[in-house]
Amino acid sequence: MADTTTLQPEVVFDDNVLAKIASNTAQEVDGVLSLQGNLIDDISNRFTDKDRPQTGVSIDTDDDDQTVGIELTAVLAYGKNGQEILNRVAEKIAKAVKSMTGYQVTKLKMVVKDMLTMEEWRQQNDKQQNDKQQDDKQPSEKHPDEPSHHEQHPSDKQPKPAPDMQH
């Protein structure tokens, strides 16, 4: 009897992968200064060593239909046309997602969180970098059982010499 089973390979993309594609692609478009997340994203970014590329991107996927809805929270350049930026972002993201995953972007929404001049944007970035550097310089809380860097571990201490027993 012949085996009639056929292999049906399937790939499913994690939402973080789709968010990364959308984020990196959106930030290539002229007029998009940055994508910004909500308060939780902002706090978590301050306490991690690396920036999360998917910050400011929400993903809603239907893996069965291979479709994805994307919402971006963006800061745009002041004086640029937001609708034109959205149209370019939507076109580029749809192409990138389709070519890298095969998924179809069925919805793309962009929430404009702010519009900044280039000077305002540079100042904001400088302040965020300084804040992050200050956070990095703060001493971390040590565990009570952990010796501090200037305390010796008990096994490192030299034995005290015996008292001189001269009479």
C-alpha cells in the first residue's frame, strides 16, 4: 500500500517579527522621526540595555488567513503632511511584510503622538540619552548576602597573626 501522506510545511511569524519589520520600515520614511510606545514601553526601555525596535507598534494577526493589522504610534516632522507620510509608510510596510513573510497587511493605522521640529527632536533625544546614562550610573541594589565591591569575601581575609606570647 502506498503512503498518500503529503508534507504540508507551515510557518507562523511571531508578532514581534512583524512589529520589527513594520518599525524598521516606517522609520526609513522621510518625515517619521520616531515611533514611541506607551508608558509601559517607555519604562521598560529605560531599564534595558537595548532599544526594542517594536516599540510604538501594535500587531493583530490572523495566521490562518496570513493577514495582519498594524497600528503605529509616531512622532512626525513638524511642517510635513501627515496623510502623505501615512500613505508612504503604508505602501512600504505592506511591501516589506509581504516580501518577508507572505502576510497581507489589511489595516494600517498611524496615531501621531507629536510633531516636532528637528531641533525639538534632537533636544528630546539628547535628554532621553542623558536620562538613560544617569540611570545606568545609579548603583544597583545589592543582595544582602552579596559582598559589595569594597568588602572582602570572608574566604579572602588573611588570618590574623597569633598574639605575641612573651612573658
